[in-house]
Amino acid sequence: MLSAQQLEQYITQHLACDYIKVLGDDGTHFEAVIVSPAFVGKGMVQQHQLVYTALGDRMRAEIHALSMKTLTPEQWQNSNKI
């Protein structure tokens, strides 16, 4: 069973993140807030695709559902720090 911490590590191994927080307690359903400079100039779908690419086959094999909020560092700076 996959932990939220392991999922954070999988993402940060392949995507530079200024901030990441993954929550989930059943091993297959997760929620994440991800802040990355790689998201600058990209729409939400493109940002999510970057995360899916970072996860590779794990998205199909180990993770049933991943709900995510993706932000650029500037958006994160201007937000309420979710």
C-alpha cells in the first residue's frame, strides 16, 4: 500500500517543487497541493499532465485517484497558503 509520503517522493523525484503536500490514508486515494516553477505559463490540464508524467506507470498501477491543486510559485505566494 502506498503512503502519502511515498507519493510526495515519487513526484519530487521528477518534478521540481517549491511546496508539496499530499494527504491520503487508504493507500489508493490521495489529495495533493503542488507548487512548481514548471507550471509557469501552463494551463491547469498541462500542469496536471506534468504531475502524471512524474508519476509514470504508478498512476495506473498504484494510485486509484489523485485530486490535485497545482499552482505556480507566484500563485502560491498570492494565495492563502492552502
